[in-house]
Amino acid sequence: MVFGQRRRVQDGPGFDVHKDVRHILLGEPCDDHKEAVHATHYPLNTITTSKYTVLNFVPKNIWEQLHKAANAYFLAISVIMFIGNYTPLFLAFIKFYSTFAALAVMMIASGVIAALDDRRRHIADRQTNGQRGFVVQTDSAGNVHILDTKWGELLVGDVVIVRGEEEFPADLVPLASSGEDGSCYVSTANLDGETNLKLKMSASSSQKALCEDASDGTALLNQAASRLGGLRGTMRAEAPQKSIHNFTGSVTVDGCAEEALGPRQFLLRGTVLRNTAWVLGVVVYTGPHTRMVMNSRKAPSKLANLERVINASLLVVVGAQCVLALISDILYMATKHRFLGYWYLYPGGQTTTIILPEWIGYWLTFFVLYSNLMPISLYFTMEVCNAAQAWFIKNDLEMYDEEIDCPANARSTNLGHELGQVSYIFSDKTGTLTQNVMELKQVSIAGEIYGEVGEAPGFHGGRALALARIQDTKKAAAIDAFLEVLAVSHTVVASTDQSGNLKYEAESPDEGALVEAVSRLGWAFKGRTTSTLSVEVGQPGQTQSVKYQVLALNAFTSKRKRQSVIVKRPSGEVVLLVKGADDIMQLKARDAASFPEEHLLSFAKEGLRTLVLGRRSLSETELAAWLADYAKAQTNMEDRDRTLELVAETIERDLEIVGVTAIEDKLQVGVQETIVKIREAGIKLWVLTGDKLETARNIGFSTRVLSSGLRNSTCCHFCSLLH
């Protein structure tokens, strides 16, 4: 179910909707003038994936069909026949309508199939745009009115509420949610195929203004909706762009300081709300300006590879036809006087004359006579076969997934036979070859390896760690330093299930597995607020609660390959806690000579994913100067991500390496047999992974992507050339 509140935009004349930062007023009542301003600037929230309309179907479809060489050929032949039938330029013995009528029938049949394909797109568009929800409008008196509306009628500035397990109807910035401190989780599988949930956060100022003092979810929702009329503020959002991983904006609510908005405060159309009762957000992009639509393309006029081959073959056929017509023309011109003397062929003598020179005119005559070398029903026969093949694919029980209730679907009938021509498959590793279900198996702390790799689930080095704590105080301190990084440096959110048990919601399976594992080792993460994080330290019955103040978070990105958090301990000491890829962490280490390279190599040979952990104490002077730069970078509207990366670089240095984690991601069931069958079919498989070379090689052999019979080559300098 969707709720919303009409908000309006502040952008005036001369505003470029595609390039300029947009300003959205929060709490402004709806009026006709602002509706007109909105209509001038922004599109409605409608989605169009169809290719044709009633008006353009005939000309557009004819134009597309004439791109097929055989159709263009027979149209040209029909024109030549028409000229020969009704003018004295040359002789044409075949009536033009015999070819033209057959061509028209074939093109009409192909057009009907194309129309049926596009009809399915129109139906899907109507279903998407016609989904209904509720819009909450605020009048000039501040009263809230709930109206039933369609998704396609949502406007920039509307505030909507999306309930759990529902899809977001537009690109939103969350103002409040049922999650603690405004947190919520979304599934982006529809956009990027990733199955792990992403953590999103509402702006803290709007979350506080709308949800403060409520005790439960229902009261929170009712309170937030009722307070929308009194909310006042301004939101800024960047101009529409394609990247689904980036967003830059800011919001000011009820006179509070300007709050930066980033990718974590951005909810994409097409994603689904999970593990959260509801989210209330303001629409910032609609229809063609949403990230999902900007990354999609209009339904293209797809030309199958087989059709390209036929088009090329047609040139050979036409060439042969020209040669045969020329040979026949030469023979006719050489022997015509003898044949004209046969009274039984020409009883009244030659009575017909042509305007064109005889050698040209009779070449055209023979060219038309040889036109049947190309079958006129060729393309229609292919269309019928393609439609039948698509029907069989959609109704094949062997291609039906019962677990997710998903059958195979041939979205384009003319591409089915392409499946039999696949020569290469390009695949990633995580979630495709593997299950994307992570388990901590081994750790390296102070030069010792704990845990083992085996079929038994979970981490089995807890007893050895406990024994090491008792035997050596230095090892105990090293173990606590290692566990502290894992328990504190993350973005996991703790919640409770229906039974009241603690559960962790993580953006990535790696983080969830690490926090889950260390919770059993005496460092249990219990929850977080906007500025604090709680951990219970100690074994059951002897635990103490430790509360950290979170001062800053430097998020993980594929470019940075690390994540860090700056926290203040209860003792007042400020520390930087970092975890990241081994190649980056080695560069950031204070003492590169003590880097655990041998243990990393050992883990990689087992096919395990590794992370290196580090920390550094910060002085008050250094912290104050850095936080000033960090705050300035957060509110930067131009190239904010790059600015934040540069600021993070200045603090993430001279790290004390405290250990290494080794995580196992089990292979998918049946992956080895599938890869063997792919190879037997003559298809070449390429797998891309960001793992270390040894890990990639181990995974390659275990999945049978690599085998002893293959020649293995290693390009040692390729990455350096890329950089």
C-alpha cells in the first residue's frame, strides 16, 4: 500500500530539469499554480516499455520489415514488374501483383506477430502504471486528506509510504521508517541481481520530527502521517543521472542544520522493501527520470544472427541472379535473329518493341524471371518457427523453478534460436558459482591460525581462542583487539524476530557472517543508534555492556576496497577501526614486514575469502581537524563521493594490523556438472572474480572451470597495466 503527501518544487523559469539541482519544498500545500509549475518541469511517473502505438505501428513496422533484405528485394522486384507490365520500357512476363500480393501477406503475418509481442508490453505497462495507492494531501489549513491514486500519477515532491514486501513506485528519499533510528532494508535483485539486502537510512532530522515519542509501529505510522502537514523544510537533489550506486543531495527540516544525503538515503524504483514494516519517503525522480528507466532502453528492433546471415546470403543470391540474367541476355542477343525466323514462334513477325536498348531491357526481363531463386515465404516461415519455439520455452516444465514459482519467459520471439549459437558465457563467481552464504572458518591473530576448514558448519576455533586467552595475556589483548574491530567496524543493524531473538541485518553476507561469528566469541553486537553502538563483552553470565560513540564512517566501495569507522571508547580514547582487502591494507600498514602474507596465502589456497583488520589511535587535535574536513565533504553537492574518499585517505594510514579473517562461500549445488556440460557443448566459460590469484585458481579447479587437461596461463602484469 502506498500513501503520499503532495509537496511541491521550488524551481523557477529557466530551470533545466536534466542538468540543474532540484529543490523540493516539504510541507507546502497543493495549489493549481504549483501543479502547473510541476507539469512544466517534471514528467509523470509513467513507464513505457512498448515499441509501437496505434498511430505509428503501420509505418514503423513496415520500415522495420524493409530492413530485412529479402523483403526489400521482393518489393524492388514488384516495382520492376509493375514497370514492365504497364510501360513499354521492357517486357515483363510475370504479373507484378503475383509477387506483391504474396509479399504483402507475408509482411502482414509478420506484423501480426510483432503486434502480439508488443501487446504484452502494453499490458505490462498498464499493470505497472495502474497500481493504486493512497496520496495524502495537505490543504492550506494543514489538514491531511487521503486520496486514492495511481502510481503513474505520482509527482516529484509527493511523500509516499511503502509497506513491507512492496515495491517502491518511484525514486524516493526516506523521511522516516519503522526501523530503529530510521533504518530499513531493501532488495535490489530486480536491478542488479544481488540477493543480499541493502541497508538504507532515513534523514535523522526528519525521522526525529515525524516519529519521536511513539511507542509501537502502528502508532509510529499514524503519527508520522499526521505530522506531515506540520513538517517544513527544503530538500535538494542532484539532476537525474544513470548510476544506481550514487546519489547526492541534502535536506533541511524545521530549521535544523543542513543534513547530507547520499546513496544510503536513496530508494530506487524497482527495489523491494524487506524486513521493515513501512517507509515514508519523498519522491525525487519520476517516470523516465528514475534510475531504473534511465538504465533501460526502448524495445529495440532486434535482428537475430540468423537473419544477418540470411541478409548476407541474399547478396550472393542476387549476384548469381545478375550473372544468370547477363548470360541469358548475351545468349538471347546472339541468337535472336535465328529464332525470329521461326514462323511457329513468331507467326506474324516481331510485333513488340521496347524503349530501352535491347541488351538492357532483356537483361531486366531475365532478372525478373530468375527472381524465384529466393523463396518469398522465407521470413514468414522463420517467424512461425520462432513463435512456436517461444511457446515451447514458456511451457517447458523442465525450465520451471518451483522454489520461486518462476517459469521461463521468451520476451522476444525472434531470438529463441540464438540460444543454440552461444559460444561464450561470461559469469561472476559470488552468487552464481557459489551460494553467497558466508561462514567464518579461520582467523589469523598474532601469528597464529585458529579454526579449520571442513564440512561442519560454523567457526570451530572458539575453544582454541579461549585457551590462548588463559595462557598468555598478550595473546588475550591481541584477540580482543581483533574481535573489537569485527564487532564495531560494520554497518549491521540488530533487530528481534517474532520470537524475541536477536537477529542481524547486513548489507553484505560477509559482514553478517563476521558479526554473527564474533557474537559467539564474547563480543556480541547488540544494537546501534544514530551516534552510538552497543556491544556485550564477555562469556555468558559474565558479560558487560560497552557503548561506543560513533564519530564517523568511511563506507566500503569497490574502488577503496576497505571500510573504516572512528569511535570513542567509554574510556574516552578515540580509535580508527579498519577492515579491507589485503593488497590495500598492506599499503596502509605501519609495519609492512610483519604483514601476515603466509597466512593469507594459506587461506587463499583453501579457496577462502580474506579480510585484513587494522586499527590506529587518534589524538584529539588530529580528530578535530579531520572531522571538520569530513563534515565539509558530506555537504558537498559536487563530486561528494570523490571528496569523501580523499578525506578518508588522510586518516586511514599507519595502521596496526590485528589479524585476518577467512570466510567460506560454498559452491552452488550441481555447479560442477553444469560446467562440464557447458564445456561438452563447445561453449567457452569465462569467470570474473576479485579474489586473490590463489583463491581464484582453487575455486576454478573445485568448480571444474579449470582442469589438469587445460593449459593455464597467468598474466602477472595485466593489473599494473590497467592501473
